[in-house]
Amino acid sequence: MAPKTAGRSRVLAALHLLLLAPGLAAAFNYADALAKSIIFFEGQRSGKLPPGNRMAWRGDSGLKDGAQYNVDLVGGYYDAGDNVKFGLPMAFTTTMLAWSVADFGKFMGGELPHARAAVRWGADYLLKAATSTPDTLYVQVADANQDHRCWERPEDMDTPRSVYAVTKDRPGSDVAAETAAALAASAVAFRSADPAYSSRLLHAAMRVFELADRHRGSYSDGALSGVVCPFYCSYSGYQDELLWAAAWLHRASNNASFMSYVRANGMQLGAGDDDFSFSWDDKRIGTKVLLAKGFLRRRLQGLQLYKAHSDSYICSLVPGTSSFQASQYTPGGLIYRQGGSNMQYVTTATFLLLAYARYLRSAGACAVCGGRDVAPAELVALARRQVDYILGKNPAGTSYMVGFGDRYPRRLHHRGASMPSVRAHPGRIGCDEGFRYLHSGAADANVLVGAVVGGPDARDGFVDDRDGYGQTEPATYINAPLVGALAYFAGTAKY
């Protein structure tokens, strides 16, 4: 047993050096990466594009979305490489963009207006989805099963633009509460920049939260199951979103009733659960970090539990602590959760490390990891290693952000990027004809600047193959948390 123990110790020591060794200077131009991470969202826009849209190869699309149902659902974001507007990941994307602005906006410099524009593009759509029809939230445009039978540019798409909704009779507490969280977080992001808009967002957030809470049920358990699954099933249930939304509503409104809701319902809604991933589906640890801020900065009673659970999550990521889980990392030091689109877990974890580090630092506190206190600076160092890995400091020597550095993925699982633009090829490219671009080994016709792809496997391996969507498909919810992290390093790095 001794040789195995010694071998494991060497692995842990190597990981400790890899993940926590301090850097003397910025490894990358984080300001450039920040700018590109925001430009990406302009490539994912649906609807009538504004003058000056910086992803110049994109054109207008989805201009009649909702029209057959007498509702305006034009706008919003395509989630990834297809042409569907999925409400759950779009709302989470908007929440994380807004949290990035709220917590890290002061580090964004000249990129802050662009970041706010990205938040507004999502929030404007969610406002329409939440307020157009009483007691109704529109949660999806297009049938993904139909959409995926074609490989079409969004400007050409002719697949059915069906509209799906949740109501008090067909509940969807998960997607409704996430929409409430997105609107509330956006209200925080615009509180000083546009108070009237912020107030409108907050009012809508309260209304949709009431729909989510009073009429409980998961949107993927009922009539919409065949539409939203297996794409964005709510695997974690709806309880986590209810607590998440209440936390955001309290931060946005400072209304004591939402804190009372948290205290009264927290345990029922997952406050006592330890969880080790944060995503469009599972909000538990994100909620705990958000609520821990209230305890650390304001000593709000009843929130000590959230600080303890936040510590538990953070400690699992930090080498040298008793709860460290080395299996959560690749040999090259990347946080690893699962094979498909793993980078989404990297960017959310990185965001939480930095947000929590700032909350701890402001209170003069540390993360308590068994018998060891972990200082905020260690969390920042760990987060920076993840960002640097994404930008190119990794065994493959490649940036996983498109357009950043000299070497990056060139064959994205993305319809618009892979096909000639409407400007280069004005003629329509039909449903079946487009598949020759999907299966081509040629580089993308268009550069989807700033897109972060699904990323490498558990051994740091990466194949730049358009058919390998788990590794080469970008998504809005990969980029959104990274915006905040890049802003922090752009604003604090020593060049």
C-alpha cells in the first residue's frame, strides 16, 4: 500500500503546484479575451439585428417568431449551434451575464456598455415571454427535433417555429423561476444605469416568480416533455430554481418577504444538500454562494448554513484540503465533470470561486476547510489557472476560445459558423444541402469570435471535429460566467 500512497501524494503535490502556484504576471491579454467573450453573444442573436452588430457575417432571423400565436417573440438568443430558442438555458445565460455585470462590472472598463447590451438582449426577450399573456410564460420557440433534421443558417431556416408555454394549468416552476431570477439579476445590473428599466424588470420578475411558486411542477414532467427533453430536461427538479429566484429577488428588491421565503422554505428547496456542480439545470451551489454574501457582508440571520455549504463546495476544489477531490481535475489541471460540453462546468466553477473570494475578502473571512482556512487569494489563483487553461495554457497548447491566440478550434458544431454567410452566398442553402458543411473537414467559413467550445476530454485530449459536438459546440451558458471572470482578471492583472 505504501507505493500507492506515495504515488497519490506525488499526484496531489503536482496538482497543488499546477493549480495554486502564484503567477508573477498576466499570462494572457485578459482584456482582449473579455471583449471577444462578449462579441460572441452578438453572433447568437435572433431577431432584427441592430446597426453595428459586430458579428458582421450574421443577418436577421426569426422575424416572425410567435406571430402565428399572436405574440411577439422576436429576439433572444440561440443557445448553441442550432436555431432553437430554449427558455431555460437562455434565462440562465441572462442571469449569469447580469451577475457578471453586477459583481464585476467595475472591472470591465470600456466593455461595460457591451456587457450591458448582452444582458439587455436576453432580458428584453424574457420580458416579452413573461408579460405578453397573463398567467403564461413562453418557454421555447421551435421544435428541436424538427430543427435538428436540418443544417441551415438561421437566416434561411424554414423549419416550424412552434411556440411552447407554461401556465398555471401546465406548470413549469423550473423555467419560470429561472426566468424570474434572470429578470431580477438584470434589474440589479441596470439599477444605476437605467432605473426605469430596472424597475420594469423587477416587477416582471415578481409576477413570474408568483406563477412559478403558486403553480408548482417541472416543465419537463408534463406536456412539454417530448419537446424539451432530452435537450434541456430539468433533471434537478424545480426546487433549486425557486430558492435561486427568491435569493435574486431579495438582492434586487431588498424586500424582506423574499428573505422570509428563503428562511421558511430553504431546507425544503435544497439548502441542506451539498452539490458539486453549477449549471443551467442545477442552481443549488450558485444559490448558496449568493446567499452566503448576505451572511458575510450583512450578517443576515439564518444564512450561516449557506456559508458552510459554500465552504464545502469550495474546499472540494482546493488541493491540500481534507475534502479535495482530485478526480475533479484532468491531468493538465482543468476542472472536469463530464464528457459532453464540460467547459460549462469550468466557467461556472471559476465564476463562483471569484465571486466567493470577493465576498470573503470584503468580510475579512476565509473558507473553512476542516482544520485549514483557505484565504481568498488561493481561490483567485485557482480561478486564474482555469481561465489560463481555457485561453491556451494547457497540454494541447490550444486556446478553447475561438479567435483568441494563434491556435483555436476551426471546426465548430455550429450552423452559422460552418456555412457561407448570407453576404458571401445570398442564395438559400436548403435543409439537406447544409449537411455537407456539417460533415466537411474544411475550416469554418465564418469566425464565431469569442465562442468557448465544449472542450477537452478527461485526459486533456481534444479533436477539432465538427461532428464531435460534445467538444466543438459552443453555448451561451459556457460564455456567460466567463465574462465575469475575464472582467476580474482584465481589471486586476499586472501586465
